Amino acid sequence: MSHSARGGVLERHKYLEPEQVQRLAGYLRDQLTTARTDGRPRQARDAVMGLLLLGTGLRVSEACALERRDIVLDGLRRYVYVRCGKGRKARDVTIGAELHAILQPYLADRPEGVVFAARGRRMSRSQAWRIWKRALRAVGLDLPGRGVHSARHTRAVALYSQTKDLRLVQRELGHADPATTAIYADVLDSARAAAADAADGWLASKP
């Protein structure tokens, strides 16, 4: 978690709004479709990496370290097993139905080994960072400070907005400190306050 996130409400440019997520995910899906049609495995890898980050909130190091055995797509048992997260802690991260449908054909050609390989080796964090930033630039969302960790913030905000369950968000993201997770509740509190302020405009005195 960045220092700015720990110090108070998470800054808005550090995560994507729902409309922005749809725009980015739509671009990544189009890239994946094109890659499959044209036989471009590298483009497919990059698109799936971006969609996985958006759909799980994994740390970039966790995503880069994934092996095929770590992703379970067995009926209702859909999860990513993070073997060594922050603090060397393991956890399961749930995979939603949409991400499941994306991962299944991608992993069909990868029965074992590293999920995201580059030149025959595990992808580095810097390579994943460049993939993420390139996708953001393609859809006009590349703001200063919006690195690959913004995918993690985006997932946390989305989870909390849907469930209002901080314990669930803490478990899915692997936060050791509940205070870290509480930042995402503050984000929604701030948004609600701003909406209330805007809605009260009609109360303002007229000149």
C-alpha cells in the first residue's frame, strides 16, 4: 500500500472508476480476441495478464510468480492459490465467472509451468508494469501515479462497493492489517459525501 493510501482516503487517480474499468477491460478483451484470431501469443498473454490483475487484485509480484498448478478452474472451485504473498503468507483468491471464462481457453494451451512467461522465463515485475501502462495509454487512462498497483486498489474498491464486507476484502487481498483494508471504506464514504454536497446545490442561496 502506498504512503498516500495509508495517510488517509485513497486518492482518486490511484484506482479506476467503474466506467473506466469497463473501458480498459473492453480494450483488453478486444486485444485478446484479435490475438487469438491472428495467432499472437504475446498479445494474448499481455491481455490476460491485465484482465487477471483487474479481476483478482493480485500484487504484480504474485501474478508474475503464478504457475499453472496455482489456478484452479474446477466448477465452483475457482481460485488462484498465492503460494508466497507478502509476509510469505499463502492465500486463495476467488475467480469470478467472467475471469474464469477468459482464463480457461488461455490455460488450455499451458498445462504446466509459468502462466506468464517472457523469453522462456517468468515475467518480471517491470515487464508487467510496462504491459499495464501500455494498456492504460491505449484507452486514455494513464495518469501520473497510476501504476500497476492501481489494479489492486481498483479491485478492492469494487469488492467493498459490492459487499460492504471489509473482512472479505482483507482476505481476498491478503492484508495483514485491517486498518489497511479500511481505506477502501473511506473511499466510498468520501464519494457519498461528495454526492450529497452536489445534490444539495439547490439549497445554495441565490445572489
